[in-house]
Amino acid sequence: MSKIGKKNIVLPKESSIKIEGSDLTITGPKGTKKLTINDKIFSSKIDGNAFQLIPTSKTVDKKTTVMWGTYRSLINNAVTGVTAGHEKVLELSGVGFRANLKGDVLNLQLGFSHDINFNFPKEIKITVEKQTIIKIVGVDKELVSKIAADIKSLKPVEPYKAKGIKEKGQFVLRKEGKKK
């Protein structure tokens, strides 16, 4: 039995789940999210403000257990996304490292000979605070994390002076420089 899959998903008052066969439509104040679950393996049940995912077969094998926990986490992330939203905060550290928002393009100056223009999808909202802090907000946790990872990969944090793009609160293992 899956420890994560057994837990109920608590639905806030302002969000709701609509079940149509194998499709789940989750709506909330921030937006809507559609998910597809395998209805041959799982059935879903709503009790008031609690949602539960239950395997249909009596014998639960290893693969079903793994998928049970995975589907439950995906549904819980979608519920959190449509009610509160997901957010990642990136910090630019380095001399001359700046970020600007020009329309729907993020312009980054990262110490290269040219500026980097980063295009992002319309579902994601990016704000730039103090030219060195980038806030990425959206409904879809996977998409927010992917955009944050793509921006971080433009200039990874180097271990000697910790220059580059990192997430807020990310620990950077520093190395000692050359000795004479």
C-alpha cells in the first residue's frame, strides 16, 4: 500500500474537482488545470471537501502502488496551484548581473558579450525585483520549475566566488582558491 496514495486531498472552499471519466478538471481562483488519470487502475471519490484516489483491483502490485502515490501528488500539486499558485524566486549574484522585463521577454545581462533574451510561455508570470531577483509564478508546478531550471542553466553558480543564478535559499558549496 502506498503511504502517500492513501492520504486524502483536502479541497479548499474556493476550489473544486470535476470528474469526467478519466479526466479531472480542477478549478480555483488562480485558474483551471486538467489532468488525466488511468481509470482502469484507479477510481476517485469526493467526500465533502476531501478527494481520494482508490485503486480498483483488490491485489495491488508494486507498479500500481508507485503510480498511486504519483497520481495523488500530481492532483495535490494541481489543487495547490489553482488555489495558491506555485512560486520560485531566483537570485542573480555577480558584478553587473542584471535582469529586466521587456514586454513578454526576460532580458538578462550575465557577464557575456551579449544580452540574453529569454522567452517564456503566457501561463507563467515573471516579475523582476531590484534587477537581481526574479520571481516566477504560475498554476502548473512542473512548468514553473522547468522555467526556473532553464533560467538557472544560462549561468550556473560557480563554486569559487558563487557567481551565477541560484534559487533563493539554495546552498552553494564553496571551494578554496589557489594557495601560494
